[in-house]
Amino acid sequence: MLSIERCRKILGKKANDLTDKEVEELCDRVYALADVTLEQTLKELLPNRPLPSTDSPSDR
């Protein structure tokens, strides 16, 4: 997982008014969206293969 500082750099000026907790929550949501997107893409590309289980973003 990216650090709060790295997330702030990626967000740029948009992160100036956010607390560390808000940046962390935003990053968690991005990771969750990425997990769902990756899982769906793998299902479409490899329909006959079982997917490995993934942990939730809060477990990272």
C-alpha cells in the first residue's frame, strides 16, 4: 500500500484540504476499486480458471 505522503503527491493540490485520515480512506477506496476491476478483468480473460482469493483493502 502507498504511504499517505505518496498518496498526497499523486493527488497533488487536491489533497491540500484533506486530513491524513481522509487521504487514507480515499486510497483504501481506490485499492478496493482496483481489486474489483482486476477480478472482473481476469474473469473475462480467463473464464475457466479459478481466481486466487484476495484480502480486503483494510487487511493491507
